[in-house]
Amino acid sequence: MRKTILLTLILLFLTTVLFGQTWTVEGNEHFDFEFRLITQEQWLRIKTAHETTAAGVALQYADSSETSAANIISGTRPNIQDYYYVTAKVIPKGLLGDIATGFIIGTLLYGHPETGVVLLMFLNNMSIYANAINLRFDRERYIQQFNQLIALIEAN
């Protein structure tokens, strides 16, 4: 019985290590970022949960030429050929990073290797990011900007 449990745990660990789609990218002096490839269903479920619990959201777009030069610290970035869904974890470096990450509920990315990526950073406090959209009072603006950015990604 013990051997079966031990073997199962070892196989589970090896599967996660060998086939995991997680990589860490060097950010700036305050943060690094850990990215994990997820399914569309997982992405939509997380997005919906964050939309209902977050005070605000910051939306950003980056062209594919801006995202290819990231310095990978650990893991291997997958060779993605189509649309992708990613969750990101902000890893703080130092006191300022620790304070700022306390305001971030979650971060999601949606992109395509030829057109770029949309970043959604859900916040529990609006004061950390000046351009954040208040989800409680300005949901229409959020939906409009989100749809405009998704149209940029899907314009290939």
C-alpha cells in the first residue's frame, strides 16, 4: 500500500515537472512574474470570479514585438502557435514589491504570438494603479475597453 502511494506521488510530481507549462520571467527591480498556461475554460472561470470580487481592473495591451525579449529565469516558455490563455503570479522583490502585491488579486493574459497580448490585472484597491477602471461604478467602460483590446488580438 505504501509503495503504491509513493509511486503515485512520484509519478504525479514527474508529470508536473516534465509537462508543466510554467515559466518565470525577470521583471523590474520590484517584481518578477511567474506565468502558467491554462485552458480557456479555466481562464474564463478565473476572469468571472475576479470580475465579481475585485474593486478594479487595469487593462494593458502589448504588441508581440514587445513581449518576445523577456529574460526567462526558470522553466521553459512553450512554443505557442495559436491563441493562448495564461495566469500570472507577481513575485515581489523587496518591501515595495511586497506592499504592491498586496493590492493585486490576480493577473490574466490572453494573446496570440503574431498580434500581441492583453493583460488584465485585478485589484482590491483602486489607489495602486492610476488608470484602473472601477468595476463597481464603471463596468460599461471596462467591457468596452476589454472588447476593443480583444479585437486587436483577434485581428490576425
